[in-house]
Amino acid sequence: MAKFEWFSLHRFFAMVSKEFVQMRRDRLTFAMMVGIPIIQLVLFGFAINSDPRHLPTALRLADDGPFVRAIIAAMRSSEYFDIVGATQDEAETQQLVDHGRVQFVLNIPSDFERQLLRGERPALLLEADAADPAAVGPAANAFRILAAAAVDRELRGGLSPLASGVSPFEIRVQQRFNPEAVTRYNIVPGLMGVVLTMTMVIVTALAVTRERERGTMENLLATPVRPLEVMLGKLVPYVLVGYVQMFFILLVAALLFRIPLVGSPVLLLLASLPFIAANLGVGLTFSTLARNQLQAMQMSFFFFLPSMILSGFMFPFRGMPYWAQRIGEILPLTHYLRIVRGILLKGNTLCDILPHLWPILVFLMVALGLGLLRYRRTLD
Amino acid sequence: MNASAVISVDRLTKAFVGKVVVNALSLEVQPGEIFGFLGPNGSGKTTFIRMLCGLLRPDSGSGRCLGFDISSESAQIRPRIGYMAQRFSLYEDLSVRENLQFMGRLYGVADRQNRVAATLNRLRLTPYAEQLAGTLSGGWKQRLALACCLLHEPRLLLLDEPTAGVDPQARLEFWADLYDLSTQGVTTLVSTHYMDEAERCHRLAYLSAGYLLASGTAAEMVQSTGLSSWAASGSDLSQLAAELHTLPGVEQVVPLGSTLHVSGRDGQLLAQSLSPFRNGPHHWEEHSPTLEEVFIFLMRQSGGR
Ligand SMILES: Nc1ncnc2c1ncn2[C@@H]1O[C@H](COP(=O)(O)OP(=O)(O)OP(=O)(O)O)[C@@H](O)[C@H]1O
Ligand SMILES: [Mg+2]
């Protein structure tokens, strides 16, 4: 009779079903779980316009002629560029870009026309404000094509020898402010990790702290329920929430942002489990440290910020100082980003992602262990 | 320590940040007894009850609950007791039925659906079954909490002020239930601030500032203080009280209801001092001291520690 049970399924199910009912009733948390992915997707996904048009462009023409006019006409008729002005002054051009009034400056060097006709391959310079890299990429690519086509058209008739073979002129695109352009392909998959980190940590930290704050912990502790049952009972419902969020983000990524899903979605779902669990573990550990929901929230942000900044989500990981990389290597988000990008963009297989999977597993063990260790069985 | 006792604690002590809250408390509660726990606010009642069910670790002393050690075997104690916390500690965002279902699952209650329905009926909670617990009135919340305690048919009930905020009719029913359970052999430790409830308990303990000042049946407690008491009724009682205070043999003057209770340990001296007043405008009567007088006396004697 005095059998000592460490884990009982019926108590575990009692916790799980209770959490589900509470989750359903708690509109605010529910709104947060749905709202956070939406807001983040909109902020990161749409703010980075997937196909930006009508980018303000200034002209700095040191030469004029049929070729130059053809190129400018082609730019005008494309939707990418809005020619907002022309200038001869170097300093003024600089200022336009610095102040962000134009996205591009097209520089045509003097003697461009003559050199082109002589087959000397003159260079055209397209300066780009790449602080917003996603805005630059498609337009710059479009420019290469339309400028070449425009010049080509001009060359037909008499000058066709020049039109064949190598392009008769060169286009240089100079990206300023952010030469190592991060694209939305990187950001939207990364967003999945960020959203999961944010909601999973906060939601679990709050779920346990709430029991203490509302006094229900006193009742719970007086029942036969064991710490592991409480912890797992709180984790499982939120794992499901995490998967719903993931599914949602993937759907949006594929349908709205047209991110190519190269790798196996099943592998992604499997590989996400340890990551979700690791974040839940962090939330649980926080909840054993926090005295009230406000503290739990603050701790969650304390974890969330370095995750976002040092994981390679915001800044290219290789560009960070050594110490920051070392901290980043500890965080589960860092490894998860590599996994998600690897699977979604490069079609990575299980073998490819294993090196990134075990650091997450180690983190998970430590977080859960700490949580269980810190879980207070008494009220003192 | 008596082996048959349901609760037996020996010099149990608990301090919070250096302040001793329960001081070397020893007592025993016998099977089937309704044991009342009294004492002013902050005297350590809640702290003591929490130690019994393993919610707080005692600093020193030992205790057994249903034969299990309270410090090392709380896992065995928990399934066998029903604890009702002073503060409402069920889920306000679950309905009455859901709360009961949840507790039923945690305790592994057999034939859960029927037990829940029966418990709802017994405490007349059935009309509120689908209502969220947070929207119940205070008294009904207390009933729900009691229902959750009773669901798994524990052998021992630890009830911390279960009737606070409950109307008189419901309190009567509640006590009828406790007596019922008592005849079935269920032991109850109940803390309360109500004197009428104290009088209903089989035995009592009076706590003040963590010290056990007295324990026993209501009659024993009255007797042990050796108080004699007179009651005066009439008008201008506060004026009378002021005059009586300084008389020899008068140790305590308390207004209770519409009467003034005057008491002291030396009955003869008290009667002598009061005799001139007995011919005055007030109606006087000697009576056995009420529990309330006894408790106030005990508290004052302990120097309001
Ligand atoms: N967790 C705690 N930390 C510090 N002090 C505490 C804690 N819990 C209780 N106390 C103190 O212990 C003393 C006894 O409190 P307790 O709740 O046991 O009194 P009580 O007899 O139940 O009072 P009441 O009749 O008001 O319910 C109080 O002075 C209280 O401030
Ligand atoms: Mg109390």
C-alpha cells in the first residue's frame, strides 16, 4: 500500500488536461501565442518587402548619348526605379544616399558612349544603400538585365559585331552599409526559432509562476502529485502549441514569402522537438526562480534578447567578436537556426544537422535538470 | 507518543527569518475526534497545519500523521489527508466540476464520475457545477474547497478556517457534516475564530504567538483557568466597566454582546468587590465563564506575546 510512485500516468494526464482547459480559457495568453508569430512575421517578413518597387534613384551623368538614354528609359519603364533627380555634384550625391533619400545612384562615367563604341568595355556604377539589403537585391538584379537589354537593342543595326559575345560594358554594383547582404530567405526560417523561443519560454514561465501567485500551488503541493508529473504535465500542452506555431509559420513562409522548402518537413518537425523542449525547460527553470509573473516575464526577456542578438538571427554569426560567438554557441537558438536554414534552404539531412542537434540536447538536459532541482516541494 | 493517535507531534518548532512562529508545540489528536485550533491572528495555526501536511519543513521537533513521519514520509501522508487551505487555492478558471474532476484524477479516485456527482450533491453544489469557480461567492468557494477535500475520502481532514465568510445556515450544515464524518471515524483538525464552533469541537487547543497555552475539552479549559465570572446587564455598561476595573479581585472586564462579563480567579474576593454594585441599577448574575472569556484571559496572561 505504501508503494512509492515516482510517476503515475493518471496524475500526469490530470495535469495535462487541466492545462489544456486553462489554456483555452486564458484568452490573453492564447492571443499572445497566436499574436506573436503574426506580429513578428508581419514585422520581419513584410517590412522586408519581398519584391520592392519604386525605389528612389538619383542619376549622376558625366556623359550623355543614345546608350545612356536607352538605359535610363529602360529604368523608367521598369517598376523598380523611380528617378527622382539628377546631379553632377559628388558631395550632393553622397548626401542623398547618406540621408536615405535615395536607394540607388547611377553613375555614368565620362566618355562612356565613346568607349562603348570602341569596344573598351566601360564600367557603369550602381551605388546602392544596402542597409536594407532585401530591398537592393532584386532591383540590382533587374538593373543588370534591363541595362544590358537596352544597350543590346541600341547596338542592333550596323554595330551588331559588338552586340555578340561578351557584354560591351560592365556593371558594378556597390553595396554600401551592409555589404554582406542578409536576405529574407535567411530571416523567415530564422523567425521560426525566434518565435518559438519567445513564446515557449514566456508561456511556461508564466504557467508555473501563476500557480504560485494565485495560491493554487498550496493545494497542488498538498496532493500526491509529484514534481516530474507537474513539470511534464505543463510541458506537453505547450509542445503542441509550439508545433501549431511552427506549422503556421511554415505555411506563411511557403505561401506568402515563397521561401523554397527544399528539405524534409518531417525532419524539421522532429528536429524541432528538442529545441521546443529546451525552451520550455528554460521557462520552467525561470518559474522556479521567479516570485511573481512580472519577474518571470523579465527573466524571459533576459534570455530572449541574447538569443536574438547572439544567435546569428540579427547579425551574421561569423561577423561577431569571438566572445560573442562563444556565448552564442551555448544558446539553443543558434543551433536551431542552422538546422532550420540547413533543412529548408539547403535540403540538409539528419546526418548534416546532427552536429547542431546535440548541443540543443545538452542544453535541454541541463535546463530540465535545473528546473527539477529547483522545484520547491514545500512553501518555504 | 501514543501509537493510536492520528496526529501526534512532539516539540514541533518553526521559525521564519529568525522569528519563532510555532514554538515547541506538542499535542495529540485521537481517531474520530474533531479537534479545534484556536488563537489570535498570527499565532501560528496555519503554519502548524502546513507542517502537518508537508508543505513546510519543521526546524526541529518531530511529528507523525496517520502513523507516517511528517518530515520524511509526506508522500505517504498526502494521499490520505484532505487539506483545505485558508486562502482559496483551487483553479478559478476551471468550473466547479472540472476542479473536482482534476482533484479526483490526482488522487486516483475510483469511479470518478459518480463520486464527483455524489460529492456535488452532498454539498448542494450541483446547481453550480458548470460555473467557473472564480465566479462563485465566498461561501460557495469554501464549500467547493471542502468538496475537493472530501472527494477521495481521506481519513484525516486538515481544515484551515473552512467556515470563514460562510453564512450561519451553511455553517450549521457544515458542522453537521463534520459530525457525520466523525462518526464514520474521520478525524478532523479545524482552525477557527468562531466561539460557537469552538464549543462544538470535541477538544481544543489554544495557541498564542506560537505557544500552546491550553488544550482539552471546552469544559476542561474553562476549569483549568479557575475563573469565576459575573455578568451585568442594563444601561451605561461602559461607565460601569470603568468603575469596576480597579476593584480588588477583578482581573478582567469584557463586554460580550449586551452584557458585561467581570471575572477573576479569586471568586470570593470578586463577589465581595461586586456586592455593593449588585444593589445598583444593573442586573447581576453569576455564571460559568464563557470560552471567549477564557481565551481572552489566556491571551492576556501570556502577555500578548
Ligand atoms: N512564509 C512566511 N515567511 C515569513 N513569515 C511567515 C510566513 N508564513 C507565516 N509567517 C508568519 O508567521 C506568523 C504565523 O502565521 P500563521 O499564518 O501561521 O498565523 P495564523 O495563526 O494562521 O493566523 P490567522 O488567524 O490570521 O490565519 C505570522 O506572524 C506570519 O507573519
Ligand atoms: Mg491562518
